[in-house]
Amino acid sequence: MEHLADPIDEKYFAMNDVVIHKGPNGPAYKLDLFVDEKFCTTVVGGGLVISTPTGTTSNALSSGGTFIHPSVNAIIISPYLSNSISFRPIILPPYVVITVRNIQFHSYNT
């Protein structure tokens, strides 16, 4: 496995969504998802969509997410092209801190 890049310790804020995507022909990603510094899951697949209700109509819906009314204050995390049938979209309160760590390319040959 190769690391994508050196660790980045930065905070980002988004209004609609954040998409971590492998690209059109890239290998799958393997990444660790934390919510409020607690381990949630390891995602193996095409990536991850983290969105607000205003961002769910495009990327989150295409990755299996759901509609959420814009007046609902929430964050939706949806796997993108996930290799697991157990990881479904998660709806969280807006005040949680979401951290993605250990982003690596995943090879199915090893």
C-alpha cells in the first residue's frame, strides 16, 4: 500500500459537501473514519461523501444517501462505491467533528 501524501493536519469547513473520490480510473481507497475522535469504521471503496442537507441532492444521493429537508440541521456521511454492504449512510448532528485519517490506496492483490 502507498500513502497518498504526507499527513495533513488542517481543518476544513464546507457548506454543501466534501467528496473524497478515487478518480475515474484509480485504485480503491482505504481510509479510517472518526466521529468526535472515536473510531467509526474503515472505508474501502471509491471514497466518501460528507454533506449537509443542501448538498444531498447530487453527490450524496448518487452514492446511496437520502434526501434530508434543508431545515434539518444535520451532516450525512455516505460511502462512495463501497466494497462493504454493512456501511450505510449515517446521519449525524451538526456539531460533531468528523476526521478522516490514513487515506491509502487499497490493492486487492495483496
